[in-house]
Amino acid sequence: MKNNVLQTPIEYLKGVGPGRSALLRQELSIHTFQDLLHLFPNRYIDRTQYHKISDLVNTGAEVQIIGTITHVETVDQKRGKRLVAEFSDDTGLMELVWFRGHKWIKQSLKVGVPLVAFGRLTQFKGQFSMAHPELELLEEHQGQLRSALQPLYPSTEKLSKSGLSNRLMGQLTAQLIKDHLAQEIDPLPQSITERLKLLSQREALTQIHFPSDQNQLARAQFRLKFEELFFVQLQLLRKNLIHKRKIKGYKFSEVGTLFNDFFKQHLPFELTPAQKRVIKEIRSDLGSGAQMNRLLQGDVGSGKTIVAFMSVLLALDNGYQACILAPTEILSVQHYNGLLEYCNKLNISISLLTGSTKTSDRNELLESLSKGDLNILVGTHALLEDRVKFQNLGLAIIDEQHRFGVAQRSKLWHKNEYPPNVLVMTATPIPRTLAMSLYGDLDISVIDTLPPGRKPIKTVHRYDNNRLKVFGFIRQEIAKGRQIYIVYPLIQESQALDYKDLMDGYESIVREFPTPKYQVSIVHGQMKSSDKDFEMQRFASGQTQIMVATTVIEVGVNVPNASVMVIESAERFGLSQLHQLRGRVGRGADQSYCILMSGHKLSDDARQRLQTMVATNDGFEISEADLRLRGPGDLMGTQQSGVLQLKIADLVKDGETLKLARSYAKEVLRQDPELNHPDHKGVRLTLAAIFKFKNIWHHIS
């Protein structure tokens, strides 16, 4: 952009100055000309209609009247005073009223001069009045840049009181467009604007603030949404491109004995087409010589672990070590136990490192790791400690990566001369539009089918007054030799209350399912790790039939014999958490069930969540519903809430525009990776401004 004129501080715009600029910064985060241009109207009102006073009807609508002020007076009332002006046209008389700001308003009122009054009508004792109207000289009104649809901007009480009215915001924006936009180079290439028949940036900004009609407003909105999403995607795709060019990874050129032996002799089941496709994508990355940075998405039970293990075998076949990093001890133990059997068959050394590992075992493990005798290390955060040194770490697999901070993940990079190849796994399905925007700089693989033979989990919603029937069903399942989870919510803010719920629930379960006929385990976050593991182990080995727990079992335990998941107060859980909990059952060959228990009083959102769970087992469908209900910020948690503060685009509603923008961004980078083509000058300047000022489109990291 020429001289980056739009990055000029807002106080230098005529009519703003130091006082108003401080308010605009404080109230609306408007720091520059650019910020004001991107303060888009909330809604629009039709200002083509002019009403006569004699024709007014008391509908509470906003109306516009041409007339003159004939008399002004200050009237005492119970609390303070009000300023009243008589306002007339050639058909009648009405009142204009102000309850605050009397002094400066009285000074500005012009008696006997043609004015346009705009505001909301009220009626008292047969007379119409308008409180705090917008007034404009008729002459100015007719000469201004205006449109049929008048913009209404976001505002605050402080702004209104200080005279920064909606009309003034419109005037400042109109002046900015008139004086400064003509010299701007359009950020989008002409080839794109012509192919998609887009308005120019100047036209789009003019039409979004002062639309000539609904059609032009829709075109302006589409152009600005596309532009915003195009630059978000361009940054991510470029980051990926630079990453692949600059960051060398360890090249696994061989598909060797271990991989082939496992595939032919020891694979426990036929791989699904989705698993085969993902392994092919990973093999291609690992053979390229650029560092792999891939996200593997797959629903609970879709077979991500076997794909991860086969990737590990590729590293081992090429003489490198591998590690698997899990967020909790339970999950790391599960990974370790799951892979131990395969490793023994293939004569591969594997070890587990967690906070609970004894010092003597730890020292022995670290020594064999640094010598290169240990092939695979599975562990928790303990694996990131400085004294954990690999001889040649070639592949790092991170499970549920959103639970690890950037600083923690970067420690893995510094275990070697080159960063290892990275495979990030998540069992939390991420909606496609969100994945494209949050993880758009990673290559993404999706396992979207479950292994054959898995029966879909039957999910039902039951109210608390059906509890005795639910208990009867649990007895029938236990009689068949099955096991049951009963999960209670545990929410930080009300830990004491939730703990009481859990203990009350546990006592009522023990009463209903008494010993010695039944055995019940309990697990919650306030227990010692050793006690937790002991109870988990009792349940996993079948010594207890019922596990009463909080959400500590959301990720972790794999008990194929557990066939029923009862979720108490299900309305208090988010959709993705409900889906994760349901995924704890359905891991064996038996039919499994998920029972959502709730009270009768449900909010609309809660009812919709429970209906969604009953209607589908598809994690991606559920994540899309979750995105619609909660929006991108809440869905990704506080860590990510600032990441997608888009000015006009909406990831929920504008998914198709996002896909289109990403495809065009890909095409631009494929044709011209350095953006040197004359048609890409606007793109180049806009990207430079994004990196310099970081406030045009929120930077994605």
C-alpha cells in the first residue's frame, strides 16, 4: 500500500483530534485509519422515506422528517431537567426531547432553518415526540455521500455522551474513503477480481458503509470476506511452503524389514482404505527430505495408533529413534502397553518415562536412550526434560497436541541437530473450516472411517425420573459379563459441589449394586496417581464391574469389555466432551450403549447438544454442530480464542468462501511463490503491512 497511509494514527483524521482518538482507542480499539474503515456497520436503516407529521402512526419505528425548530425551552422535572424543542412541518407539530447534554445541544440548535430529524417515535397524550434525535441541516443532508441504506455502527454510552454519534462516525468514514482510498493499490490480484467478478476494494468499502442497494451491499460483503480469508490462508500456506523449503528433516528413504515384516506377519487386522491413504501420505512426507509437520485427525477408535506405529517403523528401518508424547500418565501407559506386544514380536526395544518412573529405572533408560540402544520412548511431559537425550531422534509423535504449549513442543526440536519429523494426532475432530484456519500451516490427514466389525454405539437421552429403569438395564448388562462407566461432571469453578455430587452418586450406586455380588471402582482428580492407577487397573482387569468417575477417563483407558457409558448431568458437558466420553465404550465386538442422563429443565443449547448426540456417532458432524453452537473461540478454548478475531468473515457461515479463498491462495503461491509478478504487487504490499503492523488481519501463529 502506498506509504501505508491507512496505518496513519486516527488522531490525524480531520475531525478526530487527541480527545476523540483516545475515546475511539479505548471504546472500539480504533487506532488507525485502517481500523476505522474496518469498523463495519451492525445493521442498516432505510433513509429514503420522509414522513409528514400529520401522517405519523405510533409504531415505535425510526422515522425521518423534514421541518424546522420554532421554539426551544428547558423544562424542570422531578429529577433534573429536560430540553424540549418544538418541531414543525407544513402539516403539524411535534416535540424533540433531550435528557442530557443540554448545554452544548441548546447552543447547536438552529431555529427557523430547514432540518432533517431522524429518531424513534414515541407518543404521550396524543402528541408525538422523538428523544435524542439525529439532526442535520437539510442542505448538508442533500449534499453528502449517502445511500438508501444508512449504516448503524457499533457504539458505547461513552461515545454517545461525548458527541461521537452514529452520524459523525459515518461522516468520518465517508471523508476517509473520499480523501485516502483512491491512492490505495487493490490487495487482490486483478486476475482474481476479474475471474470472480469482485468489486474493487475501494468500491467494496464504499458500498459496505454506504450501500446503494441490497445487491451492492451483498457484493461488498462477499468481496471483503473473501479478501480477509484469502490473506489468512495465504499466510498459513506460505508458512508451510517456507517451512518445507528451509527446514530440513531426516529423510527416510527406505521402507525396510521392520515395516514389511509387521505389515505381512503381525498386522492384527486389515487396514481400512483411510488408514492406507494416510500411511501413504506420511511415507511421502518422510521420504521428501523436508521436515514432516502433519496433523492426523481421526475419531475415537478409528485406528490412529496403528498408523503412528507403522510411521515409527519407517524411522527405525532408517536407523533413527522415535518417541510418543502423551498429555497424561494414563494415556502414555495405554500407548506403551498397546505397542509392547508388537515390539516384542519384532524384537524392538521400547520404554516408558513418566513422573512416576523410579530414579534407578530412569537412569538406566536415559543411558540406553543416549547410546541409541533404546528404539522407542513413550512418555509424558517428563520426556521433554533437558536430561532426556536421544542419539538420533528421527520421528516425534504428539498425541492430543492442544494440551502441550508451543514452548513445550519446541523442546523436542532441540533434542537433535535437525528437528525430528513431527506427527501430531488428535481424537478431537476439528471442523474442516476451523482446521484450515488454525492448522492451515500443517499438512492434514484424516482417518474418516472406523475399522470393520465395529458396531455403532446406541445413544439415548433419559431424564432423572427414569433412573430405576436405567439401573435395571445396567444389571442386565452386568449379568451378560459386561462392564459399566458412570461419569459425573467436574468443573473447576464448583469443585466442592461436584465432588459432593460424585460422592453422593457413588453412595447411591453402591446401595443399588451391593457387595459381594457387585464391585464398584471410583476415580477422580483429587486422588493420588497411585490410587487412581490401582482403581483403573482393577476395572481394566475385570475385578470391578462399575467405574464411577469424573472426566479423568475422557482420554485414556481402553477396556474392550465396557459396553455402557452413563453420563450424569449430561447437559453440563460440551458436545466434544460428550463424544470423547462415549468413545470409551464400543471398543469390543459387543453392542455398546451411551445413556445421557439429565434433569427436565434444559436450555435450548443443552437440548440441541443432547439431540445431536442421539442423532449421530460421526465426530466430524458433531464438531460442526459444536462450531455452530459455540463459535470458533470457545471451541478451541482460551489458548486459541484470540486467533480468529475476524473482522467480517464468519467461519460458521462462510465455510464455502473460506474453501474458495484457500484454493485461490494455493494457486497464487503455486504460480508465483515469491509473489514477484506485477499482478501480485498488492498481495506483496498487503502481506508486508500485515507483518509490520499486525493489525490488518489478525496474525495466525
